[in-house]
Amino acid sequence: MAKNNKTAMPKGRRASSGIADLEKRGSGIVTGPRHMIAAWSLMKAAGVLKNLKERSKKIVTIVNSFTTQIPGHAHLRLLEEVIRKELTRLGYAVWIANVGGCVCDGIAMGHFGMKYSLASRELIADQIETILMAHPCDAWIGIGNCDKIVPAMYNAMVRMNLPAVYVSGGPMLASRENTDLISIFEAVGKNAAGKLSAAGLEKMAGVACPGCGSCAGMFTANSMNCLGEAIGLAPPGNGVITAEIWADKKKTRTKPNPARLRLAREAARAVKRCLDENIRPRDIVTRESIDNAFICDMAMGGSTNTILHTLALAYVADIPYDLKRIGEISKRTPCICKVSPSRPEVHLEDVHRVGGIPAILREVAKNPRSGFAFDLPNVQGTLSSRIRQAPAPDGDVIHALSKPFTPGGGLTVLFGNIAPNGAVVKTIGVEPGMMRFSGPARVFDSQDAALEGILKGGVKDGDVVVIRFEGPKGGPGMMEMLSPTAAIQGAGIRAALITDGRFSGGTRGLCVGHVSPEAAAGGPLAVIGEGETITIDACKLRVDVELSAAEIARRLKALPPFKSKVRRGWLARYSDHVTSADHGGVFER
């Protein structure tokens, strides 16, 4: 049973008198006092109220991230209208607001604009705070879909602690050739290596992304949408029900998926439940529910970025959580689902077909060591009812516990003299023969320099590519490394890569990211020299350079002070205040 916290005062970092007042009074801040009568008039002028007497209605705000700049968001007005109609039918007054600053990582990838992607998570959460504080409501529904927008909405839910529900736009279909966005990125490497013609590359790009939705594999957006189910902030089906279905048997046209529209209506009804029963995001987001999220994450082989974003959620919720705890969960959680990019022929639509996230959780929770908590509150009740109704593993997309893809989690946390505070690798995307790898460092101080080096043949079999000064502070913005990792895969080079930056959920291969502390914060990655031997042992959970502790200390002491690459615009302010990845890349408070 959710605890009643209508009169409870917020604690810790959320102890703002304004946010506390919004938690306690909701829309009554503007609809109650007679001196706010001008606000009532303006609400009537906007059509939110038909007449002034309607101010007695509860107000629900729909916060949408619609934009045609992102295919995952281009259809979100359709979901918005479904939700608006259902909320109106349920007797609520409805405000609709849109957030900006949303970034399509696929379009921003490979140029300076990618630096804004991770940073936009903070920007979007701040916009939502602004919307809800300036126009007080009683509850809200977030509609989003892609990489930073999803965790931004989760963070805002916890920060504001009004009754709230999140619903996504759903994943994109795979193409009729069963390709997706990552197929294109890897094809660039094949083209550079002379293994694919320019005409073949263009033909693939013309069909690989057939319509609306977040890109079709277990990349960051879909991973975070799935984790929303496990945490309890989103209804079951949120992560796997596709945005569209095929409109013809030849798979030449797509149309909206009726199941996704039904989920949108369920979200509206879920927010009514949260309001009626006074269920708040901080009742749902607890240490145990975050454990559940990481158990799910390890079992489904999610993106490495889930660690970054879920650590940030824990930080906003004032829940102590670190990489060591995640590492322990990984050790005891078998990976039983393997989806593109780790398994290119399997996509989110396949996971939905065999039971979705409830089916994965039903099987992994049978593990007596899992620690999975069934009966935690979520926006629709508890996970247990959906899990118990889920089908058994199909044996292909979802494996039985007795036959996992790997005995440990799909993500693994490494430590060592390169990463004293930790680093992350997506082990489910690593070939068995690459789990232990040792080779000379090929050092690059930016992603652009690394990509140029790879495409020009400067990286060979046996090398360990080091990309540094690309962390949250150093980038700034922690650019994703999909272009260099896909180029390595596409060219067929047997090399590893380590970085204080991050990877797309579409990355596969032996790629170690989130190295902490980052180089810009004085981490050891900053002092690795060209050709020095680096050993990555994903089995022993180590990443080390063959240097003594004394030598590393000497070099670190001699490092010049870090100067950001960006000194104008809001990215400069971001660089001054952001923490390393082991803290979720959040702002210092």
C-alpha cells in the first residue's frame, strides 16, 4: 500500500518551498484563492475550463515531447489526443504542454551537436519543473520516446513528486529485410573497408528505418522504456509494443498500432488511480525498485546507458546507489534475452510477440538469488499480476534460466587502475573469444580523431582504441561512440575500445565505456601513452594498463589543469557543474 504523503514535507535536495507547496496543494495554488481569479479567466480563455465553475476539477497536465525532428516522436500528437480524450471523459481539466531541446541521437551522431544529447536530459527535466511550477496541476502524464527524453521524464517525476505516469511512443518496426538503424552505421564501416558499394549502402539506408518509433533494437531508448515497466513508472507493454504495424502484406507501408493507442488510454486511467490512491513517484522509485530495474536490465541485455540514467534517477530520488551494487546484481542475474545489436536478427517486436518484459521477469525471478521484489507498487498496481500471467520462455528470443545466453548479466561493471571508480561493458555483445583482450593502446583525445584514424586504417587487429576527454565534463556532454565502434565492426577489425565517453545502445563488441573518473576530472585514462599495453578482462572484471601505481600517480600530478573545449553557450555551464559517469552524469548540487 502506498504511503500517504500529501502532507509530508520533502527532504534532501528536493526541499524547495515551491516544490513542497506544489506536492501539497496541486492545482489549488491557482484555482483556490480568490486573488487568483485572473488565472481562472486565462484558463477559460485557453479552453482548459469551459466556465469558471470548472476550476473545481482536478487538473492533469500532458507533457509531450512531440517533434518531427525525431522519428520516435513524430507520431506523439496522436497519443496525446487519445490521452486527452480519456482524461476529459474521466472528468479532469487538461493542460497540454510541449518540451523542447529533444535530440535524435541518430541524426546528431558524428558531429558537434551530439555533445548536446546527454546534456539535454537535464535541460528537459528543468523545463518540466518550470511547466509544472508555473502552471500548477494535480498530476501529469509524460509522453516521450527517445534516449534522453525518457530518463529526463523519470527524473522530473521523482523531482516533482506529483502523481504521474509515463508512456512511450513505442519502438520502430524492423525493415522488411530485418535491418535497423545500426545496420546502416555498421554498413558505413563495410563501405570504408571496400566490402559494400556506395549504391548498396544507400539502398540499405532507404529501407532500414520504415516508420515512426524509437529505433528497433535494445538500444538506449527502448532499454529505458522497458526499465520504466520494471521500476513501475510506466504501464506494462510500454517498452515493446511497436509504434506502428505493417499496413500491407508486402511491408511497404506502416500505420498506427491500435495496441499502442490502447496503452495510451491505459496510461490515462493509471493516472486516475495514482490520484485516487495518492500514489507518488517516490512511493514507486525505491532502492528495491531500482534493484528490480537492474535485474531486468541484466536479464534483457540493455544498453550501457541504462546504468548512467538509472544512477541519475537514484540520485534525484536521494537513494544511495553505486556501480558496485550494480556489479553484484550482474553477477547473480543470467542474461536470458538477446536483441539487436547483440543479435541483429531479433528486435523489440519479437520480444513483444513472446510476452515482453513480464515474460523476462517471470523467468529471471525464478532464480532464488535474484532478489527480485514482486509486490512493489507501480502506476497500475503491482508487477506481480502481470508477471504471473506472462508466458513461459519461448526458447529462442527469451531463454529459460537453465539455458541462458550468459550466466551473468548482459552488462558488467569493471574496475582497475584505469577505472578506479568503475567502467561498464555490454558483455552480451562481446564474442566469447574477446572476453579477455590485451593489446597496445591507440590513443585519441576525441571521437572525431578516433573515427578518422579507424577509417584511414590506423587501427589494426589486436589494438586497444582509447578515446578520452569525451566524458560528461570533457566532451562536454559525453558523446556516444557509435560511429567508431560501428566502423570497427563493419571493417571486421578485431580490436577493443575504452573511453570515458559512452556508447549507443546499438554498440556491440568489446567496448568499455563510462570510465570513471573521466580524463577531464583527472582520471588515469588521461595519462595512458601510445603503445602502452592495456588488458581488459571481462571475466575477472578488470581493466588495467601496465603501469605501476607510482608511475600513474607521477603522471597525474604533472597533468595541466583541464580546460573545456567549449566556453560559450549553455554547454560551457554544463561542463562546469556536471559529475563523472559513476554518479550518473548529474549536476552537482
